[in-house]
Amino acid sequence: MKKALYIVNAVLIIAVGGLYYLHFSASGVAESTLERAVEEGEFATLEESIVYVNFDTLLNNYDMFYDYERKLMERQQELENELNAKSREYERQVSNYQDQVQKGLVTRSQAQEMELELMQKQQELMQLQEEYRQELREEEQVMNRQIHHSIYEYLEEYNKDKGYQFILSQTFGGAVLYSKKDLDVTYDIINGLNEKYSRNR
């Protein structure tokens, strides 16, 4: 048993050592690639190979995001109107049932039957409400993916001429806590995105 534990420990030590080596050698490769780019004159300094985009500002000024958000709000209002109409009809039926029972216009078995129908309609309404919520969630997810895809696609086009090593995303409370203002290309990206979007509308 002790022999097996020694073997397992030895294997783990070798594995950890291998990971340690890979991690630090990979970091060295990335660093040397950037340093080589500077030395070969692609950039005057390492600083010029990195820029950032304020993602919150970008979304708030991206016409595609505005249009998609408006469409989603319109769809939400449409579904809410449908649900409200069905809810009003259900409430009318409940009121009618209560009125007939109070006036003694239906037998006990008829009242029970009507009550069962109303309970079923209530369940259908709750199910429909959940279906509408799910539909809106899915539409929002698809729209978000389309917007993000269009941004990343444009960044690839944009960077063909610029040749940056990194285009970072800065958001409030995100990983980038400080960056120089002259590295901010947000409005350059916004203008290009809106121009491309207006052409493809």
C-alpha cells in the first residue's frame, strides 16, 4: 500500500513540475513575441500594440444594439398585450361563474364542472406566461450573440490595417482597472460599426 502511495506521489510531482514548466515557458514565448514585434519595427513601443474599447459605451452607441433592443421591447409589449387579453377573459369567466353560483342558476355538478374548467384555464394561463418569458429570453440571447458576433467580425476587419496585438475590452468593474486615454479606440470602432451596419440594413 505504501509503495502505491509513493508511486502516485511521484507521478503527481512530475505532473506539477511539467505544468509549471509549460506555464512559464508559454508566458516567455508570448512576451518574446511582443518584444520581437517591437524590435522589428512593427510598433515603436510595446504600448502601441495594445488598445482598448469601452464596451459599455460601445453598446450604448451602437445602432444595431439600439434597433435590436427596440424590437425586443416591442415583442415583449406584444406578448404582454396577448397575455393581458387572455387574463381579462379568464377573469370575466370567473366573475360569471361566481354570479351564477350565488344566484343559484346552476346545479352543484354544473358548478363543479365549471370550477374544473376555470382551474384548467388558470393553469394554461400560467403555462402561457412561462412560455412567453422563455421565448423572450431566447430572443434576447440570440440578439446578444448576433450583436457580439458583428462586433468581433468588425474588429477583425478593423485590425487588418492596424495590426494590434491586443484589443482589450474595458467595462465598469471589469479586469482593466486603468488605461491611458490615448489607447482608447472606442469611438473609432463605434463609427466603423455604425457605418457598416447602415450599409447592410
